[in-house]
Amino acid sequence: MYIYNLGGKFKSVAAGNPDACALICENGKTTYQQLDSYSDSFADYLISAGVNPGELICIAGDKSPQTIACIIGTLKAGVTYSVFDSESPIARLEKIFQRCNPSLIICDSSLRAGIEETGYKTVDRESIDFDRPVQNKLQLHRLLQSTASNSPAYVMFTSGSTGFPKGATMTHQNVLNLIEWSVDTYSFISTDVLTSVNPLYFDNSVFDLYSSLFSGASLALFDGATVRDPRKLMHLIDEFGCTSWFSVPSMLIYLQTMRALRPESFRHIRRIIFGGEGYPKAKLKELFDIFSDRVSFYNVYGPTECTCICSSYSVQKGDFVDLKGFLPLGELAKNFGGLIVDEELRTVNPGESGELILRGPNVGLGYYRDPERTAAAFIQNPEHDSFPDIVYRTGDLVYLNQEDGKIWITGRADNQIKHMGYRIELEEIENALNCIEAVAQNAVIHCEIRGLSQLVAFVKAKDAECEEDLLRRRLSELIPQYMIPTKFQFLNQLPKNANGKLDRKQLKAGYLGQLVNE
């Protein structure tokens, strides 16, 4: 059967496994047949509401079978979706909605009032009847047939240096390629149960959702409250029979710190996959030593703009001979190509460090309704001009080790960092601080302290009213919780370098030196 879009892919999987478990949560299980029916009903709802193929809707990212049905139903209707953080400040959501210009926003009643003030049409998810019979059967069938593989499937928003989030736009074909690669790489089968501990508005969730429900495996949903409760989470992981874990290293380090991971934990887990940020090898070794006799470990890498993952490195005992630094990225995934270039986009000499540029079928379309930033990051392959060959500039600095053929990451070409797995432009935090009247000047740095990621804000205050509590309160109205600095330091002056610019290196060195002396 020729499958070229995600709606058709899910239909095929559901038809082959109608009574198999698709979703598991505290409220019970949902079969593939039920999820197929629920998503059909939602697709039919969109048709009846006048939402046309090619338009976009936004969906609040609460973990429930209904939310998953909305996502799959949107794909079936040929409509693009974007999942948003329901706990994000309205001011930031409004920026996302301005960029998306959604035809519809699906949320719960507690959010509707605040969102409706932004002027967009909202629908209470609880008011949607997911059991309703499909009214537009012929039209839905035609949409399943007519949605092309290069149609946008979803838009995933990441931090932007201007303070305006960027919406990476991925196609049906991008995701179909990810599904085939993940099943081949990790040998997922129908008896596998993948964890969903990553928020649905975070790009790691793309792997969770599509590698499970579009391969015939099961997906176990864990809401934010459960993820923050280590004992409950560990209990449910075992109760649900989860076989594959995927999260950012920060999540695993949190569980380690809370002493929730013991030799008897993860009873059914066979794979621990982590990515989104570096995992300090000393902390990873602690986990590896507990579980490696029965669990395989994988370090994955990939930008949101390239459909979540583009490399997977199998961790081995020999990786811990030297406990300094982080693991390599390994080799790029099958069907990916990569270049390592200098600032002039010229290929560097073997072994030299440069920016990693990615090419292949997982490279997305660009940033949604954002041609300027798209043109800067999605460029013509610098090796030739013979035909259009769009590649993505990752901004990650890497080098290829000539001896072992592994790619190693050395840093960033810009001011973007990874904190708790989230890609963050430090300028977005600084722009938010600049919106606070009591702040005269500020700079934000990122560092690792004992394996834990920290954001530190250095602030020059205008007056005595500029206190940490005020800054935290005001920032919570402007940016998501994960962007709010871990620490605040108040200075009379912020240091400058020889060019008169803020000297972030001096700020970071001073802060780390202060910790050493404490």
C-alpha cells in the first residue's frame, strides 16, 4: 500500500491493530480502533467548522486521549497543527498566535477567557463530541487521499533571539521518514510501550508520538504533575509496562537526585534514550552502572528544524574511561548528509571545528510565516548551485574525529543554549528583563553546576525596588517558567570588553569563580 501522508499512515496502522492498545494513562486504555474513531470525529468537526486544508489550528498541549485525537484528526483533515503550552504567559502565547494566525484554537474552559481577549476563535475541548458519527465521510476520504507528502504537518515553536518565537514547519514526509528510521534503529514492535514524559509542545514529543502510534506500539501518557512526582512516575512506568524511555538528561538527573532510580526501577525498560542537551558523563555513568546489564543506552541529537533526531549514538562501557565532558554525537542517521563549514560556509579541513549543516529528507520547510529568519537558516547547499538543494544551518560547532569517525560537539556559533532540553536564545530572556521598568541593564549566561543546568541573570537596577521577587513575578507574565533564570545577581555595573560590548565571558568566569570560593 502506497502511504504518503500521516493520516493514511495512522489509518493503515489502526486497521492492522484495531484491538491493540494505543494509549495508556491513569484513566485507562484506548485502543487503536477507538483512537481512529475519535480522530475521525475531530477531522469531521474541523470540516464542519469550515477549517480548510492548508490552514492551521493551535491545540493546548494537555496530556489526554482527546488531545492526541485532535492531533491525528488534524492530520487526517490536511490541516496543520501547533501544540502550545497552556501554562505559558498570555503575552508569549499572543506572539505565537500572531505568527500562526490560527483558524481555531482548541483549549479548555480555564484558558478560553484569556485567549479570547487576543481576538482569536477558541473552542472548549470538552464541548467537542469525539463519539459523534462522521457527517462528511466522502470529504474526509478525499482529504485523506489528497494531502500531499510535502504538506505541512505541524509547527513547533522555539525561542527567538528577537523575543519573537520561531515556528519550525515540518511536513508529512519529514515525519514519515522519522517513523521509518526510528522503527529500524530501535526495533520497535507492537508489544513496546513508549513513555510520553516530554511535553507535547516540546520537540522530543514528536519522537514519542510518531514512533509509537504510527508503528503499532503503545504510548503511555504522563501529565506534568506526574512527571514532577518521582515516586508516582516510577510506579506508573512499571505498572504500564513501559519498555522505552525518552527524555532530556535533566529529567533523568532530577530522578537521580531525588533517589528515585534504583536497581529495581524500570522493570520492563529495555532502552533509555536521551537527548536535547549534554549528559555529564559522571552522572550518566551512575545510571549506566545500575541498568546497563539489561538496558541499552542511546544519546540522540537533532534540531527541531530537522524533525527531532538526526543521530543516535549507542553508549558503551568504554565511553566512561574519561569522565570529562559529554558523549559524541556519533554518526549521522541514515539518509542524512552533513557538512562542517567555517564562517564563510567553506568546508573545514579534516579534524577542524566548524558549524554543522544538515541535509536530507528530515530538513523542514522553514519558519512559519517568517521569510527573513527562514532565509538565514535554510540555505542553498554551499557546495554547489546546480539545482535547489536546501540545507539547514544548525549553529552547532562540531568536529569529525578522523580516527573513530565520530562527530563531537564543541559549542554554539551564536548565543543559543540548551536548558532542561529546551532551546533558548538568551536574548529572549534579556529582552523580557528589559521590559521591566526597574531594570537598567542586564545579561544572562548559561552554565553547568555539578551537572545541573543553570541560567544566571546579572542585573543593574534602576532603583531599590528592583528585587528578585519582583523580577520573577514580572518575568512569569512574559516568558515560560523554564526560561526564568535560576539565579539573579545584582551588580552596580556590568563589565564591558575592549569593543564596549557586554563581556559575558567575564561575567561567567566571575560567577564560576565565586562558586569555587564559597
